Amino acid sequence: MPLSEPQSRQERHHRRIDMRGYRRDDGLWDIEGVLRDVKSYDFTNETRGTITAGTALHDMWIRLTVDETLTVQDVEVAMDASPHPVCPAITPVFAKLKGLRIAPGWNRKVRELLGGVRGCTHLVEMLGPLATVAYQSVGVSKVPLPDGGTLGAPADPTRRPKRIDSCHALAADGEVVRKRWPAFYSGPKAP
């Protein structure tokens, strides 16, 4: 177990999120996610009645079909379980993602289009991690940048890669940047 041994406890809620990327035979990519929430106890829902332990309260799916530029070509959303009968009625609005490119600003644009009452909290929350799965699936060597390069390598080697300072491992003063992009390394020089 990667965490320390926990105190004695009883599970009350289990959320599973599974996301996968698939290369399609037609050259497009399907990026899929499912979110399932279950309780470890029976409880009463005002519209579904008694929901028994282990039965999904939420069971929601998203499939984004993207091209190699990470532009959304199609969207499919399904709700196999939700707490309210009205929840599935929101699924068609996710078609607003068609034509949107997974790129910097993706999360902001998703919130503008689908945040709050314009969407479903759980499905909107999944779209950020699905964007990451899309990057990981299509591959950084294929995702084009405005300068003509890719996430893997800018077209102009004198331009600072956008990935620098995007996380702890890619800090400008860190070892990864020193080795991969020495021209943009800002840490102490080696003796």
C-alpha cells in the first residue's frame, strides 16, 4: 500500500473514475471516461426509493472523439444511473464541445459552456482529466502547436517549450529541464 497503514475505519463512499484512450481504425481517437459512485450502506433517495449498498448512485459516461490536433469531432454522453430523473436530460448539451480543441484554455472554455446549471457537475469535472488522457493517447509528438512544432518539440528550438514550469518535474530550475532543454534551464550551473 503506497500510503501509511490507516486507522480502523469503515468505507462509506466509493467513487471510481476510469479513463481510456483508443486509436480508431479511421484515424480518429476515442477518449472515454466513466464515473461510478456507490455507498456501502442502503439509503433512501426521494425519486429512486431505496438504493442498496453497492448500487450506483452515479454511473456516467463520456466519449470524446478527437482528431490528431485534439479537436473534438464528436461527443457522446450517457447516464446509466443518476440521483434525479431529470439528470439525463442535460446530456445533449455536451454536443457544444464539438469543434473545440483540447489546448490551453480547455478547462475555462468547458466551464463557460457547461458550468453550473448549463451542465452536470460530475461530467464537467471529468472533462479536465479526459483532456490529459487525450494528450497521453495521441502523443505529445503529434499534437501541433501554433508555431508549427508539437508538444514534444517546438518548431523553433530557440522558443521556450510551453511544458516548462507546467509541473514540479518540469520546473525551469530542475534536473529534467537541465537535461532535456539546457538552453532554458534556470537553476544553478553544474560545477
